[in-house]
Amino acid sequence: MNNDNKNPGNNPGNGTAPTAHGALSTRLSTMMFLQFFIWGAWFVTIGNYMASIGMADLTHWPYTVNPIAAIVAPFFLGLVADRYFATEKVLGILHLLGGVVMFILPQASGHAGLFITLLLVYNLCYMPTLGLANSLAFHHIQDQERQFPLIRVFGTIGWIVAGLFIGYVLGQFSGDTLPDRTPLPLYATAVASVLLGLYSFTLPHTPPPAAGQPASLRSMAGLEALSLLGSRSFYVFIISSMLVCIPLAAYYNFAPIFLANAVFDQGVSNAVTAVLPNPSSLMSLGQMSEVLFMLLMPLFFRRLGVKWMLGVGMAAWVLRYLLFSFGAPDAVFWMIALGVALHGICFDFFFVTGQIYVDKKSTPAIRGQAQGFLVLATYGVGMLIGAQIAGPVFNAYLDGADALTLARWQDFWHLPAIFAAVVLVFFLLAFRDDSKRGAGAS
């Protein structure tokens, strides 16, 4: 069946979804900017902060509770957001609640159990908003491949600004300590959450797509959408997405700590570190490249298609981990920095392409479920498994020290490189693009 006949986002003449032009595009872009400023402000810095307050062996827990929340998110979205309340209102309430929790979090820094519990509560508020923001944007645009990257790129800009804000602004208040190792980024996250919570109530009205429909565990988990979208290649895409997020958990968790050890603790000084003076701002190199490749995505879609967009994204992950590994022993800055900068290809070509692929195969009735299921598989199951593997592996290499030696970092980064390479080969052999044939294509 042709999905374009059922998806208002693909049919500009049906009047059910306003076009994302002018003021509307600006409003959606602002939403994306704040959405990812919030995530970038705490997600990159939390490991270094926990290490500074005596929780170095627990830094994998934020990257465990985050995917737990991603697994819970589709059930919340299916039960509440899709059936009873307008999307923009749920988005606003969740960000306001998350802001309150994040304000409280630094006060629990001396109590590991409470600290991690509060992080879980915060993530239970935040993770559903990823699917809500995507579905709200898709509801109001007509051409996913052309319009969504131009809106979503402002989320990337928000992540960049978060890293630079921590380095340049919060760094003015942290004295001789890296701001990443202070609670200041957590307070910045809280303020931004409250701002987006209030702003969300001004976004375009987006009614619940499943209003009046009975709730079921199958629909809330996205299994209903999975059965409607089901095809061999779609299952290959979902399995590959979940598997590649296992080594990705190691990157999100330990790359900022690796940068602190291999660059800043080594006193590396060059033109880049002069401009990007702390781990979180140096990590924003990845988002800077993400902006470039996001803007180029429409061109690459026409040239490469879905399969090779996804394949190139996965190959960039393999290359990144190899660069970290080979650059670690002698702190080779250009290799480490290039590994970070590859994030643009890693994220845009895989995650954003994946979101578009899922939306192209969806119908309006299952759009929210489908996007929620993708979040569950990637940021949920994949990242949860990855965090639980990466944490013990890191601690095994730690050997009771405060930080890994650079030689030990080399051994550590070999592991995600090998895993991602295996997933890449499986994907390239098993996947073929069936998105043009719509939901249920085989």
C-alpha cells in the first residue's frame, strides 16, 4: 500500500497538517534547540561530575537509568499522550517536572543511591519528550526528507551551544576546576527545562492521534505498529539499530572521561583546545559536524538512499572507535578530535535517517507508536545493555585507579570498534530499502 495516501505529512493538499514554513518552522526549530540543549548540558558532563564527587565507579548508572526511561517512555506515550492530551501540553508538563528534579539533584551528591534514583526520575520525565517532539514536528510538516532535517538541525545547534555555554560561561564561575566537574551544568539543565516547559504550551495544537481508541499493551509498546510496519528489512533495521547502540553507550558514557584524561589532564594545548577549553565543549565538535551533515542530508538521500545512508553512519562509528584506540597511547590529538567530529555522520546518517525511514513507512494512526518503538529499541534496550556491559568492562580496566592509563584506554576502545563492525556487516548483507512501498511492505 502506498503510504503517501495515508500520511498527511506527505500530502500537502489534504489540510490536516499545516506546512512548516515561516513562523511555524521557527517555532518547531526553537523547540528542537531547547530539547537538545537540555540533554547536551547534563548528558556529556555527568560522568566527570560523578567522578569528582567520589562516584567514579558508578558513572555507568546515568547511562543505565536513561535507557530504562526510554523503555518506559512508549508505554507512557501510548497510554497518555496518544489518547488523552494534546502533545504540546504533555511536552510542557514533563519538562517542568524534569526541571524541578534537576534543581534538586546536586543536593543528593553525597548519597549515591538517592542521586541515581533522582536521575531515574528525571529521565522518566525527559525521555518521553524525544518521541513527543519528533511526532509533533512530523505532524506539522509535509516533506520529511527535506523539512525535518532543517528543523532537527536546531536540536544539534542546541547541543553545541550547551557545550560552549558550559565551557565559556559556566567556566567563569568554576575557578580552576573544569566546569564539567561541578554541579553548574545540572543547574543549567534545570533552568532550560523550565523554559522549554513553559514554551511548549505555545506550540501548535497537536491533538492526541489515538483519542477514543482502547489502550493495549501491544499498542503502548509499539508492537501494533511493529506488526503493521513489519517486513524482513524493517526487522533487520530495528535489530541493527538496537545492536549498534550497545557500543554507542560506551561512547556517551566514557568519551568525555577519555577526553579529560587524554587531552586536558595531559595539558594538550593547541588552537582547538584554546577555543574549546573543556571536555563538554570539545565534545561539541561532533555536533558541529552534525550541523553540516544535517544540512547536506537531502542531497545525500538522493545520492545514497536509505540503505547506504544507514551503512555509512554505522561505518563512521567503527572508524571513530578505532581512532580513539590508536590515538590513545600517545594522546594523538588529531585522531581523538577526528573521532569526536565523526559524530555528525554517525548520528545524522543513522539516527535521523532511521527516524525518517520509520516515518515514511508509518501512517498517521501509528506514527507516534512507531517513533516510540524506535526510541525503545535504540535509546532503551540497546543503550541499557550497552551501559551494563560498558560499566563493568571500564571498571575492570580501571584496576582501582582514579583514571585509566592511556595504554589501557587503547585496549578499551578496541571492543566497541569490533562489535560495531560486526553489526555493520550484518546490516549491509541483510537490509534492503522498502520504505517507498509503505507500511507492511515485505
